Amino acid sequence: MIKPYECTQCGATEFDDISVNKVRCAYCGSLFAVTKKEPTLFINNGANVTFGKNANVEVRGDIEIEKGANVDIQGKVTVLKGREQKAFSLTLIKP
């Protein structure tokens, strides 16, 4: 069973695995697709970004900084890779 989700239809947190990428709410029966998210931070050309001295930022995925962007990192910025970067969400298929 997958528990880190919340059903958008009833608020329950118990789900039954239907297949590799599908789960069903154990309470109301709504069917969801499990979608993988790997957030990536993009800093575009011309951007001025400062992570101040008290910053403690975690990026799950990669950081892409375009040429011409001004990035000043004074605090802590951690880029998590591998298994740690996986995050998942639910997309309603059928209520």
C-alpha cells in the first residue's frame, strides 16, 4: 500500500496498488495514476538570484543556469541525486 498521498476526492490516505502506475483509494474507490516528478531548477538568462547567508535550500533534481544569469550563493544549496530525488503525485483518472 502507498501512504504518502491524500485522495483528492475524500481525503483518505490509504491506497491499494492496482498496477505499476495506478492506485485506488481504499475508502472511496477513486482511481489515480501515479506520476513521477523530478523537479529541476532553471535560472534563465538575465535573472538575478541570491541565496542569502541563512539560506538552506534543497533541490531534488538538477540545477540549470543559463549563460547570462547572475547567481550568488552565500548560504547552503544542496542538490539531491539518485533515489533521494524521486517524488510522486497522484492524477485522478476516475472518481
